[in-house]
Amino acid sequence: MSRTKLYTAIYVVLFVLATAQAVVEQAGYLEESYWLAFWAIMVLSAVKAVVVAGWYQHLRWEPRSLTTLMLLGLLGAVALTVAASYSIL
Amino acid sequence: MTDDEHETTADPTGDEPAVSDGGTASDGGSIVDDDFPADGVPDTPHGDDHGLPPTHSIRRWFVTTNHKDIGLLYTVTALFFLIFGGLLALLMRLELWAPGADFLAAGSYNQAVSAHGLIMVFWFLSPLAFGFANYVVPLQIGAKDLAFPRLNALSYWLYLFSGILMGISFFQGSTFNGGWTMYAPLNMPVYTPDIGGTTTVLALILFVASATVGSVNFLTTMHRMRAEGMTLRRMPIFTWSILLTVWMMLFAFAALLAALMLLSSDRLIGTAYFAESSPGGAMLWAHLFWFFGHPEVYIVFFPALGAMAEIFQTFTGRRLVGRKWFIGAMLLVAIQSFVVWMHHMFLTSINLEIKTLFMATTIGISLPFDLMVFSLIYTMLKGKIRFKTPFLFGFGALVLFILGGITGVFLGAVVLDYTLRGTYWVVAHFHYVMVGGVTGLVGGLYYWFPKMTGRMYDETLGKVHFGMYFVGFNLLYFPMFLAWETPRRVFEYAPALTGWHQLSTVGAFLLGSSFLVMFYNLFKSAFVGEQVEGQPWDFASTAEWTVPSPPPLENFPGVPTYASGRLEFEDGGSAQTDGGAVHGKAAALPGSEVTETEHGGGESHASIWPFVLGAGAFLVLLGLSGLQRGYFPEGTMGGVHIGTAIVGGVLAFGSLVAMTREKFHGPEGPFGESWPFTTVENTKLGLWIFLASDVILFGAFIGAYVFSRVAHGWTDWHHLIPEAHVVLPGLINTYLLLTSSFAVVIAMEFAKRENRLGVVGSLVATVGLGVGFLINKGIEWQHLFHIHTEAFPAGWDPGTNIASTTFYVTTGLHALHVIVGLVIAGYMIFRAWGGAYMGDDEPIEYFGLYWHFVDIVWLFLFPLFYIV
């Protein structure tokens, strides 16, 4: 597949996943089972982020050190958020 | 052991097996020995200055981008702030001569306490270390300069202007007077209403911008521009300490930037992050601040530790014992530093489980430090000590740090902390550690002074300085342990403690006056001191000592290489590398080779635009400091503030444009060793490193939202949001951004095919979609601002409640990123129309890295702020 076709296919996937997130809310799943729907929506976001980073930002073809660099930043942000939030539970 | 046994220095470049007999390196790793100068060092160091004015010209210091000049500027400016912060400390000590506010007014004392802490921690300690880092690190790794010389100059000017802004805050009612930790809710305008308080916060933002730019620059340089054979394992210990410091800075300062931006939002716009009405507001500040604040302790101390290790090696004639373990311990501390922050919060309402966990991590972080301390002690035991001034300060720093470290372990234990927190025990411990670090850096100042000036200081006066310093230090801080029951930050204390405090005050003046000796010594010696060659010390082993003092503009007489195990310089040849190792002695610097031939004059060393950009940023923030609850003051002052901000904005934007148009050639690299980013070009790596810090910035903003929502009750949050806040605008904006990202990658494809109209069209589509995103957001915000419902009769604006605050500020930060991206894309359309990027998609790819990152952030903001 040429790069242009690949990028186009990815764009379609991203578009569909974004729509799916809204559909989860519109279909009332948040009211029925909040946390299940919540995690489904967040996982969809994570999948989209990985796809954009991997293909549009070309991390897939870059040295793993760049991915590690970004994951370090992400780890720091998640650690701060989770630990701080847990501390007041 | 005889002196002869020390004539060969410790191995400087390698992590080779340690020698066991006190300092004789056995593996040929010496750079400097009795045969100094090292191979290939010429006697005529100074070459072409590439248009840079001479050092006696004032203009030079405004335009220079050379790392050594910037290092000198950092060092001198930091010493100025030492005087500034030191005088404030002396005022405090005079006030504390007796209990009560009988010397300074109460408010003035609060200002002195707060400003002293902020100035010393931010504007003195780290910048002094970065003076050395700027000067020494490129020399130690075999680079001509930093990767981005103009950004290096920009770092300095942002630093200087941030300090000036801090100074100006004293004249705007009062500077910030709520303590250097700026705890909430004291940091809110209701308690610290003066404009000067806001200016202090903005000054800190400017300082953090400087630190972030510097971090990106140093990380790119140290990972990409090491000489052949200068592997990470072989890097000198000072350079290692700086490498770990800048990694910590990259992430820690991003968290501080987030905290300061949220605080600025509260103070300037009237949002409610840290308001008493916001659940968990005070705790949110503490988490964000200390997530930065504890790594900051090591950010400040590591360079001192690196300097101490260099000094110990040089003045004992012995390679650092357990060198690789020492480096490993530093690495471990750098990682651990991000998981101990809550020990500063044991007296808050965080739960017992998390307190216990953080007590364990805190006690754990002392272990690698034990290893480092024993390594330094054992190095002394195995070597033969020469008691020169740098060593005295290095040794003094070790003693003080041991005391500071041990007393800190007390504070890491929850039950002891309950008693000791908020007392002078903390003050004493903190100063033993931090000013212990200063002691090591002062040792570094004496150590590298001959390299920086080409002249030797007066040894006798140096020793007098140390004597006064060490006695004064302990007279100042040790009584604070004995008077530990004194409450922190206030001028009242039990009369029975007066004697200890008076002793402290005497010590403070002795310590302060010791610096007069230093300033006299260094100032006089800089002009009339004994001239030195490249290497004034007998056993210094790192590369900066192989070149003349001060070094020539581009540092080395040829291409530095460590391939043979010792430093050699090679003339340029035709061999080029592919980004990996350079093979053979005929190898050349790919970067310099290209630059010499293509640009005819080598690297550039002068640009006025970093200074102008720094001045512009300064004026923007000075102007914005007048903003309160979204409005500038009435009357003339309001006009002055607005005008200042506009002038600053024009200067800043103009200088950015000018920098993009300026022909400036920095060193490109790689020069042999670039692990682990061998195939990632400098600019791309710099961009990725910046994005990593942006991950923390946005992560902290999102974290603030999550934390506030948890504090309020996650599923009750919807009551804070009007019904009119629906999914559709967010979904439309998701479509717009995803499509704009797609347009960017298509632009890259058109660039590869050299299709000019395709590139222009794709970029125009990107901008159009981005503008559409902003318009959609604007319509949505206008609607929400002006809703009238029973729950929100006055609309839903940024200050309505914590939900509106988090929504507008987080998506607002994202919108600012979009705007910056649109400006860049607009510029690229202009360039593409003129035929740029044909067959060269790299610039579009680099823009895309940023634009896709902005897209990714939105992919999380959309569900968090519109769906769940």
C-alpha cells in the first residue's frame, strides 16, 4: 500500500473511532454502566493516540528511544495524576 | 605513597577497571599528564572570531551565542543574584536578632523570606551550575558548541529578564510574600493582592521557559554531539551530573510550569483552581509544586556533586572510586526523585497508605547517596590530597551534605515529620543540603576560574575565604538545629531561643563577608592574577584542560577523538560518517566539513535576536501583570500595561520572524557518538524532547482536572456543568483536527513528489481546518458564557466553578497550541508558495510532529471534557 493510501485508511479509522466515542454517550451507555462505558471511551482515545503517534508522527519507523522518551513523559504525567488522586481517596 | 605515583592521572574517559593502588591509571586513558599538552594541541589557540566582536566590546555580550561567553554571563549574573538573595537573608537575620517585628515591618519580613527563597533557589543556584555547564560540558564531550547556539543565548536572556521581572515586583506594591513554596490559598489574590505578587509568578514562568529551552538544548547536545569514543559510559562525571540534571529539569520544570500557569490563570483571569471554594485546591498546588520541588533539590545538588567529584579526582590524583557505581547511583536518584514528593505533604490530609509508601521511597533515596558519599570518601583515602581552595570547598561540601542528608532522613519518617515539619529543623536541614551544594559550586568556581579567565586566583585569599565560609556557615545553620522549635517563616519565637538566633545572625554576617573576600580575590585575579597555561592543576583529567585557558572560540585545534583511549585531535579529512561511529584517524567532523565548505566561514557565533526575543517576552509579561480578574486597571496605568504588552508582543514576534530569516549556522553533528539517538537529526530530536516536556505540561493540566474532579466527587461533577454543554461541538472539533492532521501528512507526500500546488493546498487546508476549530470553539464558549439557567443565572464563565475553570483553561491551553501551530503553518504556506520544500519534506514533517501532538492531546480532552 502506498503511503498516501495508508494515511487515508488511517484517517478513516480515526474518524470512525471518534464517532464511536460519541455513539457510546448518545446510546446512553454512560447511564447504564458508567465505568464500563468510561473505560471503553478512554481506550478508544488511547488507540487513536497510538495510531496518530505511530503512523502520522512516524514513531513506528523511528528508533525506539524516541518512543521511550515520550513514554517517560507519559509515565510521569500518569504517576502524578494517579498518585495525587489516590492520596485523597 | 609518593608524588611520583600520582603523575599519571586517573582515567578520564572510561569506565575501565579501577586501579587499586591509589591513582595510577594503567590503561592509557589519560588525557593530561606530564607530557601536556595532549597530542595535537597547538600553541596558537585563537583563530577567526567569525564576526563576533572582541570581548572588550559591550556589543559582544549582547550578541554572543558562544557557549563559553554564555557560561560567563550565567556565572556573573548568578553571582549578582547571590548578592541580592544574600542581602535579603541578612535582613531576615537582623530581624531575628530578637523575637518580634522590631526591625522590618511584618509585611516586609514576609517579602524578604519569600523572595530570598525564590531568588536563591531559582535565580542563583541552578544558573551558577549552568554557568559551569555551559562553559565546560561542550569541552568535556568534544563539541564546538551546543546544538542550538541561539537557543542557548535565548535561555540566558530569558533567565536575566525573568530576574529583572522578579526585581521589578518589589516596586509593584510588594513582591510575592506568601513563602517560596507559594502554598494555596495564600497564593490567591485575596491573600496576596499586590500586582507584584502576580509579577513574581510571571517571572517564574519566564524562568521556567529559560530552563526548558536550556534542557532541550543540553539534552540534544549531550546525546548527539559527543566526540568519537566519548561514549556515555566514558563521559566525565561532571558532564554525567549535568546530563541527569537536565533530564530531571525537562520533566520537573514542566510540572512547575503547569502549576504556575494555573496560578497565573487564577490571578489574572479569576479562575478557581486554588480557591478555597474549590475542593482540594490547596492540595492540588502542593502536589504540583512538590512533584517539581523534590527533583529540584537534586537538580540543584547534582551539578555540585559533579563538580565535587571532578575536584576530588584532581586534588587526590585518583580516579573516582567506584565510578560506574557512582553514576548508577546518580541515575537511580534521578529516577527516584520523582516518586518521593509527598513526603513534603505528611501534615496534609493525604491518606496514611500513601504516606507510608512515600516514607519508604524517601528513605530509599538516601541509599544511593550513601554510595556516592562513600565513593568520595574512599577516593580521598586512596589518593594523596592537595589542600588547594577548590578541594577545601569540595571537602567542606561533602561534610555539610552528610549532615544535611542525615538530618533529612528524620523528616522522611512520618511520625518524626509530624513534630519537625514547619520548624527550624527543616530550615537547618534544607540549608545544609542546598548551601552544601553551593559550597561545592564555589569549589567549582575556584576550580574552573583559571580555565575561564586564563589567570590564577590568589590561593591564600581562597583559603581565607574557605575558613570564614565554613565557620560562618556552621555558625549560621547549626544553631537552627538547636533552636528547632522556632516556627518557620515567622519572626516570633520563644525568648529562650534568642541566644541561638543571635549566634546564627553573627554566622550569617561572617558567611556573607566571606564572599567579599571571594569577590575581591576573583575580580582582582581576573585582571592581574598569574597567567596560566591550559592546565594549571597537576592531575586534572578532562578535556577542558587540554586546550588553552581561556579556550579558543571553537574550542579545539582539530577534530577531537577518543578512539585510541586518549584524546587526540585530527585534521579534517574526507571521510564522513553515517551518524554512527567515525572510523579511523582520518575521519572528519561531518557537520563542520559541510559548514566550512558550504558556508565558507564555519559556525556562526553572533545573533542579536535572542536578546530582543527575551526583551519582548519580558515586556509582554510585565504588561500582563496588571491584569486582574480579566481586566486591566482603569486609567493611565491600564493603558501603560496594555501598551507594554503590545510592544513586547511585537518585539517577540518580530524577533522570531527575524530568527527564521537569519542565516545562522550552528554545529550540526553527529561527531561520532550519538547513542541512543544516532539516526535522529538534531532539530528533530530537540522537537521530540520539547514535546516530551509538553506531555508533562498537558498531563499536569489534565491531572489537575482529574484531581479536582476526584476531590469533588467524580460522578457528581455533572452538577457543575450546564445542560447546554453538549458533545457535538467537541465531536466537530475532533473531526476538524483529525482532518487537519491528515492534510499535513498529505502535504509531506506532495513535497516528496515536488508538487508545489499540492503542498500549498494541503497546508492551506490545514490552516483552514485549524481556524475552523477555533471558530467552533469560540462559538461554543460564547454560548456557554451567556447561558441563563436556574443553576447558572450569570452564565458559565471561567470563574463560575472548578468545572468551568478546568474546562476553559485546559482547552484554552490547547487552543493556544493550535494558534501557535497556525502561525507556523501560515509561514510555511508563504515559503511553499515560493517553492520551498520541493523534494525536502523534513520541515513539514517537523511541523507535523507538533501538529499531530496537538491533535493527540485533543483526542483525550474530547472525551474528558465533553463525554464522561
